[in-house]
Amino acid sequence: FPVTIFLGERKITEVNVATRMGKSHFRSLDEDAQFLSDPQFHLYPADQGWAIAHESAATNETLVDGASLQNPVYIKDGMRVGVGNSKKGIEKFPLTLRLR
């Protein structure tokens, strides 16, 4: 089953294979995509479903439900992924990940 990515209520794409995602995937959708690096995060299939990892070369933090993504985590349906600074409470370009 794929991971479906939404921006607000709008379906952006489905991911069926391991994919590094960043600015180039999203820049045409919203000006806040400028804060993403290329790549920003990595979606990949894992033992118990799908996982997400921050790309270490990215300039800004990858945020999962508002918290800095330090280590890979399993994706939960409805999880929010954005970019920003968790210490300053800044979150840009929030995407919603769906697993159905």
C-alpha cells in the first residue's frame, strides 16, 4: 500500500517505493516549499509498514507532528510532516501522510 501525501485537503502524490523528497517535489504548490532542502526527508518501506527519516544534509529540521525528527519513525495515518525550527515553534509547509 502507498503513502498518500496531502497539502491541506489536496492530494499531492502517492509514494509506492523508497523516495527522498524535498523542494523539487513541492515548489510549484506553495511558496513555503522554499524552506525545504533537496532532499528534506526520506520515505521508505520498513518491516512494520512505512518509515520516515530526516536527511542529514537538509538545512532546516524535518518536523513530525511539530517535533524535530531525530531518528527514523514509523509513519502513522494522519501524521503531519513539515519543515522548520522546533525550538522556535516555527513550522512551514505542513503535509499530511495517509496510509489508506
